[in-house]
Amino acid sequence: MAEQGLRKLIITITVISAAIIELIDTSIVNVALNDMSGNLGATLEDVAWVVTAYAIANVIIIPMTSFLAARFGRRNYYIGSILLFTAASVACGNAHNIWELVAFRFIQGIGGGALLSTSQAILFETFTVAQRGFASSLFAVGLFVGPTIGPTLGGWIIDHYSWPWIFYINLPIGLAAAFLSWLYVKEPAHARNAETIDWLGIGFLVVGLGALQTVLERGESEDWFSRRYIVVLAVTAAVFLLSFVARELLAKHPVVDLRVLRSRKLAIAASLTFVLGFSLYSTVFIVPVFTQRLLGYTAMQTGMLFLPGALVALFFLPIMGRLLMKGFPPQAMVVMGFGIVAVFALQLSHLNLNAQSSDFFWPIILRAVGLSLVTIPLTQLAVSGLHQRDIPQGVALNNMMRQMGGSFGIAFINTFLDHRTASHRLDLVSRLSAGDLATEGRLSQIAQMLVSKGATAWEASHRALGILELTVERHSSLLSYLDAYRLVGLLSLACAPLILFAGRSKPLSKEAAAAADAH
């Protein structure tokens, strides 16, 4: 039964807050890696495992949340996960060396992974079936706010305090969320007990997803398959994930019920949610790297670029939810949303090295509007064809696809940027030669400018070559980022038509909604 009044409001705020702190922690540490490296005496390569460990734990636990909630009771599992996440956050802040920090981040990711899917399932059941579009819009606020403000909040904390405080801030929020969940969150009436444990399925899942996520997180920095351990992990991931799928389809009591994917709506929604994760996380990655490396922005300045978009999303998301409640076709919203995301990306593909913050304003607004149009219909579509008892499993699989899409997107974009930079550099260098008039003229201009500032003729000539080399590198990088923006735009356009295969979604009648709520 759906909740009412003050209880409904408190549950809504509690579960959204829990989801937001989990999502913030996926990106808040990115701006603190240099400080962690210096403070803990670790290399940047080692510190990168702080990000990787959390992502691996997240992607392993998310598909298992439905099973674990059935095994321990959803209310107990949810509260326990909040407390585990909170305790691990404090332990991260108190870590004395890099590998302690990595271990605690993994534990934090185990607790945090449960918060996303379980919060969403609780939120869906707090509202009536007819109000589920509105519930989706409220949850989507967390999906936008978390990754967007993470780097900004992290940058502010680093500027004013020290890196342990990016973990300590979770303490009051986590304790409050656990206490309010204990008071107000109830065990669902349709809860199922997991009488048997599919240990083999759990083993296949942990090893397969752990290996795959490690390949995605570390592959680019390790030059992919030139390192033996990446090759071994890639083969391991393929073998264990295929074994996992076969096991779960045949097991009587699977740890992840893949049979829910027989719902065509869930299967298509999950596929498009993968693309959504790719677009959401890759653009959150590309824009900051582009502005900080090429335009000289600080972490705070970069974070402020996303603030207008976050505010627009907060305004638009509830409107999207209400439109769905009134029967607006979700397929039309998804197609329009991906189209607008494509426009955002293609607009940014025309930037240059003189770009100002104002050049990002309208594209970032378009990104927020586009992703708002896509997120809520896909979330609602994923569960619209499922029985009430299967919603937690459907939500978990859908959230896993978003996380995997994000991990794949960042890994792919990283590699794409490296290859495109090398290609553009080769192209630009091929146009420069000692006898080329344009090249000689450019070197002469730079040398004369340096002589006018007091350099000798020899120094000016030598430094002019270095400046020309730097110019080539900057323009090669610029062109590779513009290619990446185009890639995101074209991917969004190419995948949008897939929603048309999901079938028509009719708004529930009052009688059907009442019957669903009663269950």
C-alpha cells in the first residue's frame, strides 16, 4: 500500500538523500586524488584504485540487492547498508595508507551499491502506481544532482579543509537516513524469503563483474591489452559472466532473476539506460577534463558550469513526471530527449581554445533538458511490465546497466581521446616542414616576439620550436575533444529509435491502478 501525508514526505526525503550521497561519492574523490597521493605517499596510479575499488563494489552489489533484501529483509538490509556506507566513509577519512583507503572504499561501495536500487524500489512503493511517473522524477533529481555536484563539492572541501572531509560529510546524513528509515520504512507486504543461497551464481557474478569493471576502469591507463593482467581479466570476465547467465537461467532460486528480462519493456529500457549512462557520465567526464586541461579552469569553476543545468533539471523533472501521469507518450519523450542531448553535444563540438564560460551555458541547459526527458520515461518503462514483487529486481538490473554504461563510456572516451589526439597530431605535424613558408613565418613571428621581450636570437629560435610543439599538442587535444562530443551526439541519435520497439504504454485506468496498489 502507498503511504500518505507526513510519513510519505519523510520517506521520500530520506531515500532520495541516501541515493544522492551514494552518487556523490562516485565522483567527489576525483578532485582529491592529488592531495591523497601527497598525503599518503602514494603514486597517482595507486591512488586511482580509490575510484576503481568503489566502482567495482558498486557494480557487483547492485544486481544482487533484490536477493539480499529477500534474504535479510529489505528494511534490515537497507538500514544495514546505510550504516555500512557511513562507517566505511569514516574509516576512509581515517585511513593511514593508500591500501587501507582502497579497502575501505571497496566496503563503502558494497554499502552504497544497495542504496541506489533499494531507495528507488522503496520510493516506487511509497507512491501509488498512477503516481509512479512523479516518483521517477523525484528519484531522477538524485541521479542528476549526485554526479553533477560531486566534483564541485569535492573541490570546495579541498580548497577550505582537507581530503578526509569529503568522507566525513557522509556521517550526519547517513546517521539521519538510518534513523528515519528505522522509524518509517516498512517491510513490503509482498516480500519473498530467499530460503536457499545460490553460492555458485554469486561466485560467477562477483568474479565476472569484478573482472569486467577492473578492465573498464584500468584498461586505458594500462594501454589495454598490452598488459597481461588486463588480457587475463578480460577473458575471466567473459567466461564467468557467460557462466553466470547460464546458471541464473537454469537455477530454481537464482541470485539475480534474469527471467524478468522476458519483459520486452524492461529489456529495451535497460539497453537505452546503458546509453543514458554512457551519455550522462561521459559528458560529466569530458567537459571538466576539457575545461581544466585546455582552458585552465579550476575544479570549482568547472563545477559551476553544471550548476545552471542542475537547477533546470530540478525544475523540469517534476514536470516530466506529471506529463507521464497524464498519459503523455513516453516514447516521444525519449526520442525528443536523445535528440536534444545530440544537439547539446554537437553544439560543444564547435568550441575553440578561446571558449568562455558563456559558451557552455546553453549547451549545458540543453543537456539537462534532454536527459530529463530520457531518464524518467526509461525508469518507469523498466518496471511498467513487471509484477509488483519483481520491481526490485527490475530496478536493480536497470541501475546496473546505467552504472555499466557510465563505466564503459568513460573507458571508451578515454581511449578514443588518446587515439584521436595521436591521429590529429600526426596530421598537423605532417603539414609542418622546414621549407614550408607558413611554418617558417610562424616560427619567425614567435622568435621576434621573444626577442622583443629580451631573449637572445638563439634562445628565441630554440623556444619558438617548443612553443610551436605546444601549440600542436593543444590543437590536437582540442580536435580530439570535439570528436568526442560528436561521438556522444551521434550515439544518442542512433539509439533513440530503439524505444519504438518497446510497444505502446497506455496510462493505467483508475481501477487498474487501485488494483495494483492493493497488491
